[in-house]
Amino acid sequence: MVVKHSMRPHWRTVDMARALGINIAAALFDRRIDQQAYGDMVDTCARCTWAEACALWVRTEGDGADTAPDICGNRKAFAALKA
């Protein structure tokens, strides 16, 4: 399934990953995640109703956090990448 959206969900996904200490580019390169799974994460972010609050969370509380917030649709995917 292809969801058309702006680049904002991509950057929100990257920003959340970075806040959690995850390097998405390295995870893709190391094949800890494939392009389809990453695309699914971006699509999940694109459909999220918490997007604006997410950006605020990343800026104010995210740096060095162990896990994504409970409301994050990609919480499990981020946790798997941290494992």
C-alpha cells in the first residue's frame, strides 16, 4: 500500500528515532530494518493524530528517552530497533 504524503512524516520518524538513540540510516544499511518496514513506519506516522504533539515531545522530552511514548504507533518498531 502506498500512502502519499509530504516529507514531514519521514522527518518525524527520523527525529523520533534519533531521540531514542536509533540511527535509521545505519539500521537500513545493516539490514536491521528493510525499506518496506521503514516505509510502513513512515506511513504510520503520516496517519497519526498525535503528530504535532510528537514533534513537541521529541524537542522537550525525547532526548535520551528509552522508549517512544505509549501513544506512538511505531513504539514497538522503535523498541525492536533498540534491542
